Amino acid sequence: MKSKAIFYHAGCPVCVSAEQRVVGALDRSRYDVEVVHLGEDRARLSEAEQAGVKSVPALVLDGEVYHINFGADLAALKSV
């Protein structure tokens, strides 16, 4: 059975670069990967927050949050 990986981002240059490097490096035979653009899918902000995401880009892998660099604070995305 594959594990779930969710990559949350906001579309900024930092996020796009991280998506290319991090998501591209994941073994697709081991992980079902979903990419969520929080700037376009604002309904998923609360989901990201509940998962423990504080800023984007972030990868949630098997329920663990990995914050990558710093593109935008989740609170800033909620106020837009």
C-alpha cells in the first residue's frame, strides 16, 4: 500500500522551486502525491492548518509536516 504525501504551496517562486525539487524526488511507487495550491484552493487552508502546516511550502508525509524554506505564512494566506 502506498503512503500519502501532500505538498501544500501558494504559487510563489520559493514554492514552485520546492515543488519541482521535492515532489519530483518522491518515489511515486511508494507515495500517492497530491499537490495543493492554497492560493487557488482556499477551502483547503483549514485542512493544511489541522495537519500542522504553519507556512508554505510544506510537505505532509505520513502525517508528519516538513516545512521547506519559507514562502508564506499560513496566516497571511488566510487574510488575502
